[in-house]
Amino acid sequence: MLVDDPPHILDDLLGLEVAGVGETWRARPDMEPVRTRANRASIIARSRAAEDTLSTSGACQYVLLGAGLDTFAQRHKGPVRVFEIDAPATQAWKRDRLVQLGLLDPARLRLVPVDFEAGESWLAKAVEAGLDPTEPTVVSMLGVTMYLTAEAISTTLRQTASLAAGSIMVFSYSRPIEMAPSEVRSILEGATKGAAASGHPWLSLLTPDQAADLAREAGFADVNVMTSTDLHERYFAHRHDGLSPIGGEDLVIATAGRDRVGPE
């Protein structure tokens, strides 16, 4: 919203407030507006698509795996109960920020710390926090799969597919870099090196068929791929400023069938 012209794909100024980065972020090399345009568009497109999926689903439970700085619970009012799943240290930091800003509503938002490295189940922890596995739920996992092994992705998908019929999983994935458009390939190569240097290497880059197959093998009854080109056509086609998610992450939107009810 502070960089791109309206109409905005996602209205969110709270994320910057929660991050607490002040005004210095604009001078950072990795925030240069033109160079980061495709990545920025991809991030807002995947969040908008997930929130649109929730809105049209009629579900009253929303789980965000790897929630990070997501502010859906603060931006949207209504009956939807939100469960944010994240690593304990990350979650503790965010909880403190929300409390400081007066933005934490425990009646609507449940912050659920999960130690994935210790083998804790996000689903079991979410149920302990009040998630009803017999009610349709939308689960999003955005910007996460590249950091997980294929086995870890499959485990997460199976847990979601075990929820009530009509539950929906929305997850993003990155394709192998050689499949990316030439104009964004160098950006992805830089991101890969940066991730490895920070101790969080990319472990899973998937083709659309591989991503869809993981969802089907997990037990989802209906599986659809929304490519970055599809996201462009849905949200960016009428823009004239060059903002586009093409070459960024694709999405899989998968719906649980009626033969899978209750947590594993």
C-alpha cells in the first residue's frame, strides 16, 4: 500500500506496525521497489487468494501455519475464529507486539506455539487450543513448503485432510528455478542463497503436478492448482504499473472429502 498505486490487492498497514521496523526499511537494498515487485506481488496475491477462499467457504475456523506477521485476525471482524501456528520463539515475540499495540483479542485469535523440530503435531496443539475438528476449517500454509521436506509437507497435508468434510487447504509452493521466467530467475537464485546462508535452506521446489499429487496422496477429494499466471489474471490483469506475481509462487487449493473426519 505504501509503494504501489491503488487499487490495492490487499489492504494491510498493520503488518508494518506489528513488525516495528520504523522508517529505515525503505533504505534496505532488499526493499528496492522495482527489484522486489514480482516477489511483493506474489506475497500479496497468495494471501488475498487464501482470504478469498475462506470468505467463500463459509467456514468459521481459519488456521494459519507459519503465520508470521499475518494480520487477518486484526483486519477482519466477524465470527471466524483464527488459530495462528508458529514456532514458540516467533509466536512469543508476536504475542508481545500484539499486546503492546492493543491488538490481541484472545476470544477471536488463538496463538498456538508448536515446536516442529521436537515432533509436535500442529493439529493436536490446535485442538487443545479450541479448534473443533468436526467443523469445516480453512487451513493456509503460505511461503512455507520450500523450507520443508516432501515428507513434512505430506504429513501436514494428511492432518488437514483428516478434518471435517468441506475443509480446505490452501498452500503455496515454489517451482524449480529453471522453470521461472528469465526476468525473475536471478531474484530466486539470490533468495535461495540467502535462505541457505541464514540456516533455513530451501528443501522442496515442486512442479505443479508434484504439488497436486502430494495433495491427492494425502487424501483430498478435490485438488486445484492456481498458478502465478492464474493469480495475475484474477487480481492484476487490469493494472498498468507492471505489478504482477507471474514467476512467483503457485497455489494448491484442496478440499477434504466426506470419508475423512476427525484428526489422525
